[in-house]
Amino acid sequence: MGGVRTAGDLVAWMQLTNKMKIDRAKDYVANKLNLKKADLTDETIMAKVRNKYGIGSVIPEHVEYTGMAAKCKIAELLDISINSVNLYKKHLNG
């Protein structure tokens, strides 16, 4: 997997946050993105998917989909808790 070029970062999030083995993590991410598992490694498909869901990319088409905004969308999309996202939201809500 190629990090933000494909779905490597998303699979890694599932491995780290839910202690999933790699095959289960790939299945979970593919299901959440409505893709076949093989599509997770296709840069062309994933560029479109990342843009559609606003979950960041190497060369973002939209500035609002970078950094913390992308990380917030990843947490929401994968139904996971990311500490930095939680702290950011807490800070915003005062």
C-alpha cells in the first residue's frame, strides 16, 4: 500500500486503532469505501475516492481536504477515534 497515494494510511489506522490484522483491515476499509479490496492499491481509483470523501491526497484538489480536515473525515468515515481529532474538536468547542 502506498500511504496517501492509495489506501495504506487508512488500513494502518484500522490496524493501530482496532488492532486488526492486515487482511481484516483491508476488508474493513474496502467495505467502508464501497470498493473491491484490489482497488485499494490502485492510485487512479483511490485518487478519485479520496477526493470524493475528502480524506486527503498527495496533491489535493481542494485545500479544505488537507491536514486536520482530512483526518477528521477519516475518523468519521472509518468510525474510529483519533486522539488528535478529539483534541481538535474539544479545542473548537471550548
